[in-house]
Amino acid sequence: MTENFQKRKLEDILKEELKKEIIPLAVVNGSYTELSEFVCKDSIIRPVTLKETAGVRTYVRSLSFLLIKAVYDLFPNARVTIEHSLNKALYCEIHMDKKLDNEIVNKIKSRMKQLVDKDIPFEKIKVKKDEGIKIFEKLNMKDKIRLFKFINKDFVELRKCENLYDFFYGPLVPSTGYLKLFDLILYEPGILITYPNEKSPDKIFEFKDVPKLSKIFRETEEWAKILDVADVGALNEKVFNGEIKDIVLVSEALHEKKLAYIADMIYENRDKIKIVLIAGPSSSGKTTFSKRLSIQLRIHGFKPYPISLDDYFVNREDTPKDENGEYDFESIYALDIELFNKHLHMLLEGKEIELPRYDFISGKRVNSGKKLKMDDETILIIEGIHGLNELLTKSIPRENKFKIYISALTQLNLDDHNRIPTTDVRLLRRIVRDAKYRGKSPEDTIISWPKVRSGEEIYIFPYQEEADVMFNSTLAYEMCILKKYAYEHLKKIPKESPAYLEAYRLLMFLEYFLEANGDIEELIPKNSIIREFIGGSCFE
């Protein structure tokens, strides 16, 4: 829509649309703009609803502030930490002198609803950085003080809701009255906030428990304590003080220890396990992980043999198509499941097979001439997005398979109240890797990312709890490294590009990190998962 006027608030302009659906945000002349802002010239305005990721993030960020305010009103000495997303819900913890129970949770939820009914504005206040630090010193928000210490700005924008000040690095809705749809659930030792999302924009999404995923987040939290990097401010202090090398060494040691633990699990069941299946979303580091795990398995006397699922693609004309009529190479039915299972069955029976090879130019499967026959020490390593789906290996008994889910599940947040979406870490990894190895521009990577994410929602995430073990490939220090590579790429994306809004958001996000000092070639081990994206891996 195009508006011609002198000066009007976006909230007033979109009054009619707001009666029909939740609109947390708008795009005005190509930039994300809060609804509380005034537009002072002829403008092109596009409402952003909960059908878009940006809309959902704004709504959830605002819900976080609502929760923090409610807890502050009821328990002034309590500390709220917004931890991470958990199966379309937001996991938070409330640190206080009493154990969290349903009575307390219901009390907080009731207070949140009272604040919604009061429709209190989320004010935006611009202050000098030093003044902002003084405000947070009075509130004993040490995480904010650490973060502000390294912000390269003279002024900062704070948020105010009645008597409470806070800081959020992204947009908020204008007031508490926008946040009518939410629920609060006790999820020990913390709580879950459930809310509408892209798939259910007009109702609260029903939470389904994911205990294995929750466990891996708790493990990552323990890793953060070992590293003493609870948030980005703490990480920046380490970088500033020249302690990044220690963070790198300990982070890599934690990865190696977990890899050895997984190899030990497989060895303990060596009489049964013949196939290791590795699955995870894009840019999780599956390739490096599988090679490092293979080394650990060799220590136990195994002879790991990798099998590429790419070679089992059906001929191109038989590939299923998506709703747009384009080939859907992400679909499990893009693979010749019957042939794959036949080959696996033959191998487990001690028979020899000839491995296929897929010719991506002709779009057809051809003979490779490579023969494979398993002996007692051979173990098959199969990496691919469908590894956790039983359909992929339907003819193989479950006891003969060991399934691993890998993803980059960052536990490092900007501060107590500003979480880093795990998808951002993977997207930045992919931007850097695509530009270096695949001849793909950051612009193209960003534009194609929603389709990648859609495929993950269908083919990967529903099966993650099928895994025997999960591996978190994130590294506490990696954003200080990725910034060096991603920042310059993102700056080149022009404002008229459809990728600009996301590129700009990522640029603003990266500004909170200090870039790692020192020689990266000497700093990061050649077998690190981060090398898969920035280059220099010993596995290349």
C-alpha cells in the first residue's frame, strides 16, 4: 500500500488491517519499521504479519519483555534469562530464592494478562551509552553492562515499560495490548512461552516435548560455564583481553571429548551396530563431523566406509516436484529407497555390491565400477538429511543402526534477554561457505534460505528425537571468526535487493561481536568444524 500524508503513526495507518490479524511490524520504504514510529513522507508500506519470520520474532521478543516485566512486578529480586527456542516455544529460566512451581507460573501468567489488558506502551528512549550503563547498574543487570562496554556507539536505545528499563536489539510491538496470544508452561527447571507462529498465526502453537533436544541444550549450557562465556559481553571481554586462544582450545576439546564418547557408545554395541546414520539441518558441519567420528572409530578398530546418499538419487525425470512445480531434491522420494535398502541388506548379509554414481549433469544414475563388501570390522557411515527417518533404511533392523542428530544449537546469547536464534549461526556459516566454495553470492544464499528452512521443517526436525545421540556443533568463539568473513559480503548487498532486509539485520547483529584478534590460520585447528565454512580444513 502507498500512503500520502504529512505525519502519521504507522499504528494508525494500519488500524483496519490490525482488526483482522496480528501485525507486529511493517516494512516502510524497504526498511523494517516499528508500528509506534511516525512516517513523515509519502511512503510504501507493507504490513508484516505472523506469517513471516520477522513478524514472529518481533512478537516473541515483545513477549519476552512482557514476561520480564511481570516477574519484576511480582519478584523484584528475581532474574529472568531468555534461553533458547525449543520446538516452536521459548524456554526461559527464572532465578529466584524459591523453587519454580505451577502456582508461581500461574501467578506470573496472570500478571502478564493484566499487563496486556492495561495496554502499556513499550517506550523507546535514546540515551548516552554511559547513561544507559548507569541505569543498568541500578538494576544490577551485569549482562547489559558487559554488552554495552563493547558497543561502538555514543547513544543507545533503551526500552521502558512503566518503571522497568531494558534493552532489545530488535523491534518490539507498540504496547502490551498486542500480546493477547500466549501461554506459560512449567518446564523444569524453567518455563516455556508458547505463541503463534508462521504455521498457526491465529492461535497458540501446541508444544510437543523434545527431551533429547532439551538435554543437548543443557549440556551446551554446562559447556558455557566451563568456558566462562555466559553471553556475548563475556566473550568480547575474553577477546579484548587476548584470551581467545584458550576459548578455542577448550571449545575444540569439548567437541573432541563428545566425539570420543559417541565412538565409545558405538563400540560398546559393536556386535549389533553396522550402520551409522548422521543427519542434521544445513550448515551443521555434518561433513567434518562424520570424518572426525570416523577417526575416532578407527581408534576402536573399525573400518569406517562412507556411502553418499547423493548417488542414490532417482533419475531426474522421476524426481518429485514441489507445490511450485519445481524438482524437490530435498524430498526423501528423490532417493531410490528400494535400491538403497536392497544394497544395505546385501552388505549386511556379506554380499558384494557395486556402488552407483549419480551423474548430476545428465541427471541419471550410472555404474561406478566401485565394489564394496563388508567384513567384521567394516561400519558404514551414511550422512544425509533423511538419516533419522526410518523409511530411508526400512529393511534394516533398528538394532543394527546408530542414529546421530547434529546441529548448531548456540547457547551463547547477547545478554540475559536477547537470544541468538540458532538459525542465524547456520545462515552465517552458509553465507561464508557458499561464497568461498560454491560460487554463490550471499544475496542468493539469503534468498534461497527460506526454502532450505522449509525443507528442514518437513524432512529433518520431525525426526530429531529418533536419534540415539545428539551433537551440538556450535563453537562458543565462532561468531568472532565468522564476522571477519561475513561482514564484508553482507555490506555489498544493495538496498533494492530482496535480500537486503535480512542482510541488514545480520549486519546489525554482527556489530555486537568483537572480531577475533591474532592469526586465524594459527588460532583454529585444521580439523575444526568451523574450517568447513571458512576454509583450511585438513579434510578438504
